[in-house]
Amino acid sequence: MNWKNSLHLLEVHCQGEIGKVIVSGAPEIPGATMAEKMDHINNVDDSLRRFVTFEPRANVAMSVNLLVDPTRPDAEAGFIVLQADRAHPMSGSNCICVVTALLESGRIAMVEPETAVRLDTPAGLITARARCENGRCVAVSLDNVPAFVETLDQSVSTPKWGTIKADIAYGGVYYAIVDVDQIGLAIAPENARELAEVGIEIKALLADQVSVRHPEIPSIDEIAYVMFRGKEPDGAVRTCTTLKPGRVDRSPCGTGSSANLAVLHARGEVSVGDTRRSRSIIGGEFSAEAIGETVVGNRKAVLPRITGQAWVYGKEELRVDAADPFMKGFALSDTWGPQVDELK
């Protein structure tokens, strides 16, 4: 069997959210910047994304991270998040997976007790600091891109729940953050399917009612995810980010936690130096710390630091075979949900 044309991946999860990392074998992606490379995948050639994120090589509850050489001199590596709907500019859980994969595989030298890694992403430069013990990453902190609020208490008209309120904020991608009690559900494992379907329905409604565009990166111009938010008795924020075609994030969501930190900062509930815990639908936790303030365009922004942990659990090799009838992949509604037809 000829394995000359194949992709090599490390299998990684962050608090239960799968974020595989392509470490070799991928084609060169055109573009002078990471944003241009992401745009090429989304607008010109999505064959690699489809190959690694659809059946029969993948399943709905996962992302794949494409490692690429950095396009800027102040970064050691670059990556782009590939998901079933499109390539995305940034993801906290996936970034933690990438840092862990780079260090534990030796692609970047690990220095104990802490190793700094600077990552080039379509959203900007991410500085990660990994706490390392005995060859393992036991915690990864991300100094994320500035997070800011677009609109607080945005009214969204819905046929099922009347007018609901959403905070529209950016934390590496745009989020609509919705207090979950507005839809009569709790963020709990038994409600995962219903939360996923509601989130995708609200996302579709938002596309017709709310416009966004990053003031410095024009190609970031959509609300990527709806994140449901709840309050825990111990003060933590319970999060549930919903992703196309209809699933929920298993992690507490790093970019979503950054966006929510921006909301809390804008409301005067968080100051520089404050930390909030984000807890996922299955109980995993990130910490989100406000480490500074800045301005993006004309928007006041907070500088978030997200801390979590990932685990490398295996290796994978995918054979690229032009004779394979499912090179573009496929998805069926039995496992991908009724919104599967919305995928590109």
C-alpha cells in the first residue's frame, strides 16, 4: 500500500473538546498573512478542510488545526482552525491543543517549568505560556487578542421565544452571548441536543438582524457562534457554545470566555486583575483573567488571559487517495443533526 501522500495528525483534546493537529503532509496554503490563508481556505479551495472534518475520516464533535509556518517574524508557529462549516480565525481550546502538541511532540523545545510559545493566527499574535512538568504540559495560559463588545443587550426577534437579548462581543471570533434562562433551558448534558439546535436557529436569525465587522480585520465579519450563559452558585460562569451544523462545545470555550470577559468589563463587573471561572456543559474549567485594557478601532477592549489544559491521546495518519469516492467527505443528519444541509 502506498502511503506516500498522507497527513500526520496528533490526537488532542482540551477539557473533552477534540482539537486534532495536522503536523505534516498538508499542502501549502497561499497567502501572505494568516488571514489571507484562512480566506483562501474559505473562499477558494476548501478541499483540505472538508477532507479532515467530514465523514468518513471525522465526526461532528471535533475540530482540526492546520499547523503552518508563521507569516510574521515574532512567532514560532502558525495555525488555522478547521471546522465543518469553515475555517475560523481563533479558538482557545484549539490553541491550547496546538501548544500542547507542539511541546509534547518536541516540535518546539520544552523548557521546564515554563515554556513560552508565540502563535500566528488569523486573529493576531497569541502568546502562550505552558507550565511543564516531566515532559508534560500541565497548564497552558493564552494571552489572547483584545476582546471587545459590539453591542450590549441586542434585541433579537425570534418566532419561538419572542424578543430575547444577546450581548454581541468579540474574543477572537464574534459571539452572541445569550442568558440561557431566556430559552427555558438549563446548561446540562441532557439538554445538549436541544441547546445545539436552538443555538443554530438563533445564529440564523442573527444573520438577518445583526451585522458585525472587525475594525482591523475586515474578513472577520460574521457572528460565528451563539454561546449560552448561566450563573453557577459558586460564582463561575456556565457556558455552552453552539457550533454548526448542530453541536455543543465540550470545553468551556476560550474565545467565548474572552468575549464574555469583555462583556463583564464593559458592564463594570470586572476590572484589570480580576479572574472569572468558566465551566463547560460537562464540568471542565478555564480561568479567564483581565490582564489589561486597550482600544481596537474606536472600541474599548480588555486583554484576556485564558488558562486550561489539553491531553495528547494518540496519533493518526490519513491516506490521501485520489481514487477515494469520498475525498470531499459527507455528513448525514442521523448524527450531524437536522441542520446538516446548512454546511457549505
